[in-house]
Amino acid sequence: MLAYRTSIELLPLAAGLDKTIELRHAALVGISELACEAVAFALQCGDPKVAVEWLEASRCLVWGQVNNLRTPVEDLRRCHGGLAERFSTVSAALERAGTREGPYGMDGTDEEDIKTTIALQKEAVAHVELAAEYETLLTKIRSQLGFEHFLMAPSFEDSVKNMPQSGYVIVVNVSKTACDAICFSPGTTEPLHVPLPDFSFDKAMELRNTLQTKITSLGLRTRSRNSETKGDWIPRALMPFKGKKADRDRGVIPGILKELWVSLVKPILDRLGIQLEAPGRTPIPGVTKEAQMVAGSLKEYNHPSLTLSGTSATVSAILQQLEKHTWLHFACHAYQDPLEPLQSGFFLHDGKLTISEIIKLDVKNIKFAYLSACQTSTGDENLSEEAVHLAAGMLAAGRCRGVVATMWSIRDQEAPDMAKDFYRYLLKHSKSGMDSSLTAYALDYAVGRLRDRVGQSDQDFLAWLPYVHFGA
């Protein structure tokens, strides 16, 4: 336990603030499996609370650093004004330094290249000095009465104090050593460990690769205009399959779901005592229709909105408007860059709005973002613990309570109605304005409506499955 505890505590050093965000992510690639192995060991030792602490301490390290650099210091300012002021100044400078350019590939010998390299090296040295001062300031702040735990990793009690009072919280940990679930029942903060002996790391990789192959073969890496694939029988939910075996086993997706149900989902539900019934860059014309439907729904409830489309939807215009609005809706092409995840972004009229540009912003007024584009929650497979995707970038850029995103490409003909159903539910059930705490319910409603409209082939099933919700 001591070895794993020490390793978890040292993880932030591997991705230290003296590096750019890009280099921090690169440093984490080689140790991305450490946290899962540590959690598996803690569970084997019978300590699920420590497992939860380690999960919280090791996931999304880089986004956590970005968030910490933007932490309000009003309480500190009231007690130690000078210390708070210096901490805020250094934090802001560190955040800017995190997105600086590096001297990569600059091996030219002409005078301009040499000057540029020297300037970048000076920036790197200043970056290291800022990080050192930041750590010194943290130590000094934590020595003050009442600030002993300032920006420290949360304890188990801190992690679960805001646990929802309704619904189950289930965390699945997949490692090469063992696979387990940590479950919290409604209204409790006591973790329940559920071993998953019939699931494994190799099985997870096999299912993932099978699903990825199917998604690629169906052309779901780009938002499509129509669907012609029909045929395979698909269940309405992730539940036991009924009917003849010949019907049950047809199609790739049912096979994946059956495997997940038997080896992962059902053991968790059985342990919790839950019983469920099984119910029976091409042109994208739908974007215009989607924008009109969203604007129409808002107008119906007297909510003003601004639509930027065509030539008006430029990178600079979007960045400018991000600071003026509380709710955002993107309907466009998007791309997840597998080699440079921070260069993933939305394709606009004059270029790409990247994660890197988004996280440079500090927009405190954004409450929610709906990302109706392909692959907006598809992260870097080598950084699965870091959530390097557009949805996470939106959460990190401001004070977003939540984001709706997609795991892969969505069908153009369904996206407008999906958005309309989402906003109409939200507007109808909000007591005043638009209540961001209802967005998960609104998404659930819209997905249910979409499932009722589409067919039962593999491609129809994949029409509603990619929509996901992040945040509160």
C-alpha cells in the first residue's frame, strides 16, 4: 500500500506545472495505467475508501491543475492580502505559460531561428521559476491557520460529501490485475466493493476494438447526411436478451452488449439488489435546421439567443461571444486529433477552434454547453484517465456546470429533433430561466424520444448511443 500511495502522490510531479500542458500529457502516457492498478490493489486489500481517494487524486490531473490555477482566493485575501495577491499573479502567469510554444524542431542556424530559440528557452526558464515559486507559495499558505488543506487532493469524505441523494453512483475500475466496481446507493456515502471476476482488461480491449471497427465501418467518424444500413435486431436497452438464439446473436452490437451485460452490468445490479424489466466534412444540411429549432424553442419561452452561422461563425467571433453568453450550442463538424489531442477542435468558417484555444479562456459565466458535433467526448486512448477531449475543454475553460457531448459521429437527420426535444424538456421543467441541474434529465428524455423514432439495426442503435452528459 505504501508503494502505491507514494506513486499516486508523485503523479503530479510527473506532470508538473513547470511543463506545458502538451508536455504534461506526454509525460502521463507512459504511466496511464498506474492509477487503475493502484485502485485494484487497494480494493484487494479491503479498503474501498482509499481506492476512491486514489481515483480522485489520479484522474484528470492536468484539468485539475488548470482549475486550481483559477481558484478564487477571497477567503485567503481577507486574512492575508499580500500573499493572496502574489498567489493570484503567479497562478495567472503559470496558466499562460502552460500554453506557450516550445522550441520543438527549431534547429535552424540562421539568425532569426537562433533568436527565436533563445527567446523560447528564456520563456522555459521563467516557466520553471514560476512553478517553483508557486510551490513555495502553496507551502506558505498551508502554514497559515485555517488554510492547512488549501488546494490539497480531496479526502474520501471530501469526495463523497456532494453525492447525489437519488440514484446510484457506480465506478468501474479496469486493470490488468483485476476488474471491480465501487458502488454508492442513494443517500449513502459508504462504498460497496463489487468484484467482477468474469470481466478483464483483455476482454475490455477486445470489445473496444470490435466496437471501434464497427463504428469505422459504418462511417461514423464523420457526421453523416443519411443512413442506408438496416437489418440487425437491436435490443432497446442494455438488458438480458430474449427470443430465439438466432435472432439474439445477430449483429455486432448485440454481441457486445450481451458480453457487457453478463460479465459487468448484471453482477453489479445483482449485488445492489436492483431488478430490471426487459422492454421490448461533408455538407451537413441538418445544422441549419437544428439551429432554427433551438432558436425557435428558446423564442417560444421568451429566451433571447444569438445564432452565428456561415460566414459569421468565425473563430474570433465565437471566442468573443463565449465571454458574453451563459449557454452555448455548437452544431458543426468536430475532430479528435489522436496525435495532438490539444489540437482537437470545432471546424468553423475560417478555421478550427481548438481545445488549446478554449482552455486559454477564463469565462466564468458559462453554465452549460451542448456540443452537437462528432467525437466531442472521444479522448486520447493513451490518456484515458485525463479526459483530453472537447467536452472536458469546455468544462475547464469556464465554470460550466455541465456539457452534452458525443462519443462518436452523429447522424445529421436526427440531430435537430434531438436538440429540440432536449431544450423543450429543459424549458418546460425549469422554474425560471434554464435550470442547468435538469440537463441530464433533458438528455435522457431526448434520447428516449430518439430511440422511439429510429429502427433496430446496428446503425440505428448507434444513432442514440453516442450522446453523453458531463458535469452536474
